[in-house]
Amino acid sequence: MKKRMLYLLKGAMLIAIWTLSLHLFAQNLTVSGTVKDTAGDLLIGVTVQVQGTSIGTVTDADGRFVLQNVPSSSSLEISYVGMQTVVMPVDGRTNLDIVLREDTEILDELVVIGYGTQRRREITGSVTNVSAENFNKGVARDAADLLQGKVAGLNITTPSGDVTVGSRIRLRGVSTLQNDQGPFVVIDGIPGGDLQTVAPQDIESISVLKDASSAAIYGSRSAGGVILITTKRGSGVRTMVSYDGYMAVSTLANKPDLLTADQWRAYARETERDASEFDRYNANTDWFDEITHAGITQNHGVSLSGGGSTNNYRASFNYLNREGVVRDNDLERFNFRFQLQQRAINDRLRIGLTGSATMGEWNEANKYNFVLAYNMLPVYPVKLDNGEWFDSRDYDQGNPVRNQTYNQDVRKNIHFYGAGDLSFTIFDGLDIKTTLYKDRHTEERSQYLHSETQAGRNDGGYALRENKIWDKTLMEWTLDYTTTFGVSDRHRLNALAGYSWEENEYSFLKAANRNFTTDLLGANNLESGQGLRPNDVGSAKNMSRLISFFARAHYAYDERYMITATLRRDGSSKFGANHKWGIFPSVSAAWGISQESFMENVNWINDLKLRVGYGVTGNQAGLDPYKTLQLYGTSGTYYDNGAWLTAYKISQNANPNLKWEETAMFNIGLDFFIFNERINGTIEWYDKRTKDMLYTYRVPTPPYLHSDMMANVGDMKNTGVELALNIEAIRTRDFNWNTSLTLAHNRNEITRMSNDVYTTSRIMVGDAWVRGGSGRTTHVIEEGYPVGQFYGPKYVGISDDGKYIFLNKEGQEVNSVTAEDYTYIGSAQPDLTYGWNNQFNFKSWDLSFFFRGTLGNKVLNMGRMTYGHPGYLIGANALNDPLIYQLKVVPEYSSLYVEDASHLRLDNFALGYTFNTNGVNWLDRARVYVTGQNLFVLTNYKGLDPEVDENRNNGLAPGVEDREYYPKARTFSVGISLTF
């Protein structure tokens, strides 16, 4: 009986289990659907996974997914890079349409720092990251244009309208008396990159390391800050093809208001000058119009990217053809780049290959043609009635159009590099990586100045050929360890150690000749010239090495307390035997105030972090490899024993004590995210002090064998305050408005110029060129004053008899002054730089505009000083300026011409429309756009543009608009972006 009951019970249990399994199986579903973003675009490669299980898939090329055996009561987790992760209950549904929103939780995003990445909320140094969607729109010279106004304290200027010249970059003021003042560039982890080798369309993000605590990991080359560029990588489950192209037209934004022919004739007669001989030409020539035109630019970029579970790849090609607004100025460039990464051994082994090739050809404008356009009278014709060129051989005159037509200065370059890296995870958290990099850059120049043009007539034709080669080899090894420990993994530790070996080699060769019997062969037949001079043939070669050891440790506890320390030891062959090695340490800490218990009820603050950092960085940029050695150079010839022999003399003193410039910076910052992260920003204060500045000083002979020597003598400091503010002003389903503001104030001061060996009270630099005034300087380098300090006579007015009135050193009004009466008449450095950016999105439309400007800086208007008076008539034209009716004397440099250059510029405007491509299977995304750049400038400055080249006289005499200034362009473009 018991046995029978046992069998019945087992049978009942089997029936019950079978019935239950049928019921459960009946509840498992096949779920399908689509995933889109808020704009309605289908998303490819989105991960869709049943929460808590291994069941998952990714969306296909149509943004669709299918999951089988999904429990009806389960939930799906949908995740995608850059989007908020969504958890959606199935609730028995078999079809789901899912919308992902952009991830606004930027505190947890990874930011590229030196030799690695770090979560934004744990960064202890001053680091600003700008991603591709926030780059400036429109025509970009290089990667620097993408950052214009985006980073507080990063001053990016466009020195002129020359399309062959890149942007000037300076971070947190002047920190050296050397020519190279810009930040150190790192591209995809490779130090010492060239912005021209990366097409702007290939860039994913740019990080700027602003303080010494974040930049010190790059040691002796990071005193000017560091710019880290990360290029785009392949991803996703299928191959994607993208195209981005635009056409643009550029015109002169401003040109000098010179007298017309009628105005010039009337003025000449009014001042009792004989202008009758020029009436016979019956011409009314605007020489600036003649040498300029509307420049056309076209840019086309194509990329191919993709990947799978164990690899990713991306290849891109970019073509740029850009005409300047000056007729003899253009640029053509090809960029090719590829990236491949392969993963193996369960992703423990990662092998990466990167290659890049840049080929360019450009015509460099002869900027002296601007001087001729000023000087040539408007009553002169470009050509005579018989079709022959008109020309003038008067002083400083010549036909600039003829110069442009017959003369050439063509340069070509090829720049390619390859990098391979291998990473291996020894065990979870410990990675070893090795990188090998090889770079070669060649440049050739071919210049010919026609014998019948102003530029070449004194030489009977002039030809020049040059070749330059730069080679670079880099090897690096790093060991990176990351771990978490403690309760809930509240402790996070990262440690990095590395070694770097770098070799740079440069070679140069040139040959020139003069006095050719024919101009037909240009620079292609140098041996036919009859005017060879001793310095027309030359060659050079140098080599330098840099060896480095570096380390970093970062510790974070519960996102509340963070500390980072770095140490780098550099050894450079550039420096003297006594100072080849330098040590560059840094330490920084951060306090996550918002994570403290007393902040729990302060709901409107999402994150509040205080940062403090100190570090030491170095500078060796712009320093020739053999500056520490005694060098000999040629010095003519001498006759001995029946033959002429080359003479040599000492051209450089030895200095075995030459060493690094060192810059120490203390930085305090406050980062904040408030009101549900709708507002975020940073306030920072820094104190930046440079010591042992490199400069070439005059020395006595004897005991020295040469009259000057480079030495470490001076000190300089920069102190400043920066504000960066980002506001998500409006956020709705159909309309968004984001606005951002950057403000920066920097005060520069030279604190020491001399020591016991090298003494100087001041250094006079710059050249206030006017006819009869050659040799007068414009700036002074002096203790207690900033670099860029103008120094000259104080202008009071103009007397009734047309003479200048100045103040002398006793405060008296006089008509003439000497150097003893000179005083400080303004600084080229601004009191404030600012940028204001706005981004609007309405359904499929997007609009952005960007203002930037400065306050308090001065610019020497050399064009007005030279041509705003009657002194050149009849020898040159003059500006249509009231001064020409008041002055009766030749011009003289003074505060009259050092003008306020404060300005507000509408730098960028862009309008775009993104099409709905849901019904087009082969097209994922399509956007068209129009942009405008340099649309207008509001300023009291009377010259062509208040923003001029900061590197004049090696950066020691900035803020001068000289006669050869190439005016900036105003550019409009129309473009299209497609993704297949």
C-alpha cells in the first residue's frame, strides 16, 4: 500500500513539474523592436540584453533587434555609448520601440590625460576636454581653430589672412623669451605632434592640460601647457562610410582707406605739389583690389570604419584646396590616416597600428606686395595702353600685380609617420604597453624672382632651391596598474610607470644664384646664373636625443578625496655637460565636497569639487641642439701661398652650464555641477613662475671669444583668474539651447633680468619703421613690466604749424624728444579675453554662433603711422585720414599710434538641417549646413584688424600691425555630411 502511494506521489509531482514547465515556456517570448535617438535617427550597434542574464544582441544596420526566449516578466537593458542606459519591462509585449537620450551624466565620462584616461569626477588637475560635437563649425586652418573660445585661458589668434600659416596658440600668458611659446602637442599618445597632419574631421576630442600638476608628466616640454588630440576610431558591428565636404568663398574683411586718384590729385594741388605729370595716365587704380580676389576653398573628407568583437578599424582621406584672398597665395593638401586594433586571448592582447601621410603644396605670398600696394599711386595704371606693364623704379615702389604674375615661391612637403603599439593584460588591473613610432617630414622650396619685377630686378633674376628633412624615432614602454578595494570598492588606486627614448635629426641644403640670361627656366637651372655669392650655398645637420623616466600615482576614496602625484626625469643632449638631466615633479589633490554627509540635503548641487595643485615643468622648445658648444663658422676668405682659402672664426661661445627653463605653477580650482547638471563650470586661480629663462646676452670680449652667449638668467611670473560656465538654458523634446562663457585675466611681469655674470637694465626690441626713422625701437623688456610693453614718446597733440606735441621727461610740452623722454605707453597683452558660444537645436534644425574678444590690449598701427601723413606725397599714397591735413612733418613713433585694440568679434555662425532618413535603407544620416566666419568686429582700433601676430620679433615685440600685414578674410561656406 505504501509503495503504491509512493508511486502515485512521484507521478503527481512529475505531472506538476511538466505542467509548470509548459506554463513557463509559454511565458517566454520573442521580442523585437527598434532603437532610435531623440531626433528619430536609428541607432546601430546598441546593446539590448535581458537584465540579469546572458541573453542579448545588438541592433543591426536598420536599428532593429530580435531576442528569443525572453521571459515575459523580465526587463531589457538597452545601452549605447554616449546615451543614457534604459531599463524597460517587457510586460508580455513582443514589439518595443525604444528611444535613447543623450547621456548628460558627464561626471562619469572618461577624459584623456597624459598617458591614460581618468573619470572626470576624479580629476585633480586643471584639464578641459572638448568633444567633436562642441567644436567650432566652418573652415578650420587646423585643430586649434576647433578650440577657439572653448577653453578659458587658451588664447588662439589668427595672425593674418595667409592660408599657409597656422594659428598661434598661447596658454596662460607668456612664459619664456624664446620664440616657441605654444603648448606641447600630443596626438593619439605620441608626443611632439604636428597639427597640420590631422584633418579636423578626423578628431574625436581634444584635452587641454592647463596647469603644471597635469602637464608635468611631459616634463621638459610642457611649460606652455599640453594639448592632447584623440582621433576617431572604428566601432560598431558593420562597416560605415562617411563623407563631409564643403565649398567656401573668402573675401577681404577690411582694407586700408587710401586716397583715390581724384582725392590724391586734389590733395596734391591743395598742398601745392605738381601732380600734372600723372594726369596723362587717366587711371584710378585701387592697388589693394588689384592684388586681391575672392578666394575659393573646397574640402572633401571620406572615412571608412567598422569593427567586430575582436577588432576595429578606420581609414580616412581628406583633400583641401584653399585659395587666399591674395592672388599669389594658395594651399593644396592631402591627408590620409588609418587605424587598426586587433584583440586576442580574451582581449588580454591588443595590437594597434596607426599610419598617417600628409602631402602639401603651397604658394607663399610675397607680403612686400602689400607695401607696394600702399606706395603705388592711385593715378598709376596696372598696364599701359599698349598692354605693357606699368612700373615705377622710385624708392619702395614697383608694380605688385606684376610681382604676383611673374614671381613664384612654391613649397612642397611630405609628412608621414607610422606607429605600432602592443598592450598585454598580465592580470586583471595590470597592463604593459610598448609603442614604436617613426616619423619623416620633408620640405622643398623653389623660389624665382623675375628680373623685370621689383623683387628681382636688382639681382637680374634670383633663384633659390631648398631642401629640409626632419626625422624622428620614438620608443616608449609603460606599466599601468589599477585596483579597487575596501568596503564597496570605495578605494581606487592607479599607478603608472614608463620609459621613453626619442631621437630627432634635421638636415638642410640650399643653393641660390643671380643674374640670369633668361627668366624662362625659373629656379630649375641654377648653374646658368652669373651672380653666385659666398652665402648662396649652404648645408647643415644636427641631432638631439631625449631620454625620460616618468611615473604617476592616483588615489581616490569614495569620490570624496583624491590625490595625484607625478614625477618625470628628463635627460637631453641639448643642454650643457653640467645640466643634462632635470626632474619635474607635481602633486595635486581634490575634495569632493558634494559627497560629504553634510551636503546630502543640498539637492540643487550635483557635484562640487575643490582642487589644489602644484607642479614644475620645463621648456626646451626652440633651442638648437648645439647651443652649449663652442662653434666655428666661415668668415670670408684669405690669400695664402698662391691660393684663396676659407677663413673660420668662433661663432658661438661654449656654455656647459646651460640648462632647462623651469616653470612652477600653483593652481586652485572649484568645479561645480548644479540644478540637475543644467549648469556647470570652473573657477580657477593660478600663480605661474618661470626661472632660469634662456636668452642671448651680450658678453665682453675678452674673456669671451664671441660677443654674445645664450644663458639662463631671467625670471618671469604670470598670475591669473579663469571662469568657464556652461548652461543648458532650455531642454525640451523639440528645442534645446546651450550657452557657454569663458573669461580669463592674466597679468605678466618680468621679475629678474640679470645676475652676477650677465647684466642688463633693459632690452630694447622692435622696429618702428618709418622713412627717416629706421632703428627706433617700439618695445622694452624690463623688470617690473610685461612682455609686450610699448615704450616711446607720450603724444599730446598737433600744433597749429603741423608739428607733433610730446611730453618730455620733465612733463613739458615739446615738439621733439630724445630717447631719454621715452615712457611706457601701453601693453600688447590684454587685461581680459572672453568667448561666448551658443548652440540651438529645434527638431531637425541646429544653429550656433560664437563671439570672442579682448579688453585692454594695445596695437601699434604702423600703417597709420606710415601713411597717415603727407610726408610720402608725391612718393606714395596716403590714408584718407584727418591727420594728413593737420601734420606738416614726417611721422614719428609715439602713443598716438599705439591704439586701444579691445574688440568684440562674431567669429563663427553656423546653420544646419539634418534630414530624416528612415525611409532610405542605404543612408543613415544626412546633414546640410552653411557657415560664416569673421563676420564683423566691433572696435575703436583704426587699423585693419585688432588681432595681429603675437610672435613678432620672436614674441618679444607683439601687438604690431606692420606695413606687410596680410589682411584677414571673411568666409562663407556651404557643406554636406553623409553617413552610409
